[in-house]
Amino acid sequence: MVKRNVLLNPGPATTTDTVKMAQVVPDICPREKEFVSIMREVEEGLLKIVHADPAEFAAVLFCGSGTINMDICLNSLLPEGKKILIVNNGAYSSRGAEICEYYGLPFINLKMPLNRQPDLSVIEKTLQENPDIALVYTTHHETGTGLLNPIREIGALVHRYHGMFVVDTTSTYAMRPIDMEADELDFCMASAQKGIMAMTGLSFIIGRKSMIEASAAYPRRSYYCNLYMQYAYAKEHGEMHFTPPVQVIYSVRQALQEYFAEGEENKWARHCRIFGAIKNGLSKLGFRTYIPEGQESGLVAAALYPDDSHWDFEKVHDYCYERGFTIYPGKVEKMGMFRLCALGAIDQEDIEAFWDVFEEALKVCEVTTPVIYHE
Ligand SMILES: *Cc1c(COP(=O)(O)O)cnc(C)c1O
């Protein structure tokens, strides 16, 4: 058997052995009918996770990490002469803004505080003052901090002003329950190595077919990363335009079977259990977290570095890593933080075992516990 590591980084996630082993299959050409039928099954499963009606929505698959989805949605879905609004309160929405810059797309970068949910009235005012905004983009869960954005409320505003709502759901999809219609989503996205707990290399966008079809008439800004081209090709041929990540797709098929066997509600309850155990351990040791309670995703805790000269993230990390637990640095500039994430095929017991190791690491480093903060 393969050694089991508990990954507390924000993806890739810990996978089951059955998902790992699902990749070991006889060699196959992805143009064969047998493989095309697996692609179909995967697309259907991906839609079902967000309760998307296949008559209204399509799942479009791409070979790449999650950032490819962001790139594709932003470059493909903007009509000529219109603007994008980025509701930006974290590193991932900032990446969206950077993508707009790279393509030279007209956009408004609406920067909001990083440690609390956005002020909806500011978003509404921006929409009112800029009737040429066609696409509003944000991140459901800013994985860098653990902040959850109120997408349903933002989406309702976007639709009141007749915009298209595109949300990066990479770090909530298949974890927090999502419903395309009820959550006011036109497009969402994720990749295989996060919520569905499969391997890296496959990413997917779920979006309204009518909007994808309308985008056929929009400027084409990328050859490889064009949403309409991939959608139209899959519709006609049942497969990806270019070579798919064949073995990863087998792992995704297995992971989807395991997702539906566990069930949406049970899976979310498990993530909540894991997160509860993470928060418990942090508070026992006196760690402060960056995002206030009630505004957290329930999937990532960002803990502030203590004011202790013995604290050394690298040393603590290495001690835990050698014992099968991976922790991760934070993602807010000039602020010392580390993250513990509730993703993957793990449960409460794994977190309890982790805290034993983490406490030993603090002892070895001679960090005072409960940890100290000066202010
Ligand atoms: C992981 C993640 C991505 C994708 O990052 P990659 O490094 O390209 O896999 C995008 N958005 C969010 C919110 C994420 O958590």
C-alpha cells in the first residue's frame, strides 16, 4: 500500500487508495468510445454536485490546474466594448485582476478589506455607476485566508443589474453545498484535486449553455484557453479538443462515485468536524486566527504567528512533515500566518493525531504555550 499522508495544505488533498489506484488502467486512446463514455459520466457527475440542470448548464473540461478556469472564463466571456468587475478581497481575486491585465481587458478592480465580507452597497453603487459592466467575477472562498464571500447576495445584485456572475468556487466545490440556481451562479469552477479529492491535472467550468453559446460571437483572445471552442467541440464529438489527462479522468470517475456514496450532507458534516477539531486545537494553544467567526468558509483556518523568537514555521513544518502531516504558510503580504485546511479524505481523528505532533514540534522548538501575542 501507498504511505498515507495527511495534507492540511489548501489542495491537492489527501486521496483514498481506491482513487489513487483507479489510475492504473490498461493503456487506452482517449478517442475510443469506451473513454468517451467515461467523459460523459464525469460531466454528468460534475453537474449533479452543484444541482445543475443539464438542459441549462454544461460542464466543460480542461487539462490544467485551477487557474486555467479563471483564465478561460475571464478571456472568453467578455463581449466587445464591455467591462469586467472584480470583487477583490483576497489573493485569488487579485489573480483574476492580473489575468485581466495580461489580456488587456477593461476591468474595475474593486479592492475590499481582506479580513471581512464585502460591503454589498459598494458593489451595488459600482454596478449602478458602470452600466457597461457585463461580467462580475469573485471568489467564493478566498483560500489564502479562509474568508467566505456571500455569493448568493452578490449574485442577486449582479442579476438585478443584468450582469453575468462568474465565481471561482475552486475551494468550496464539492465541500460546501452549492446550488447553481439558488446561489445565483452563472458560472462556477473547480479542479479535480480539491473538493472531489482526485488527482491534479483536470479542471472544469460549469456554466449556462446560453451564455457560452452567446460567447461564440465575442472576441477570441486565446487559442488554447477558449471556452466556446472547448464546449462546441465536446458537444459535437463528446470529448476534449486536445489530449485529455487520461489517467486523471479515471481517478475523477472513482472520486465521483465515492462523493455520491458519502453524500453532500455527510461530506459537509465531515468537513465541519475536521474544521471544528482544527479550531479547537488552535484555541487550546492560544493561536489567534485572521478571519472573524461567522465569516469563515469552515475549510481553512489562517493562524497568526505568535510573538515568540523561538517560533520558526520552517522547523515546525519540517517536524510535522517528517511525521506525515503537511502544514502550509499564509498568503497575506507582510503578515506571518500559517494555514490548516479541512480538505481531503481525512477526519477528526487525523486532526487530533496532528495536534499531538504539532505540540511536540512546539516543545522541540521551545515555543511557549499557550502562545504569546504582544498586543
Ligand atoms: C486552488 C485554487 C485555485 C487554483 O490554483 P492552482 O494552483 O492553479 O491549482 C484557484 N482558486 C482558488 C480559490 C483556489 O483555492
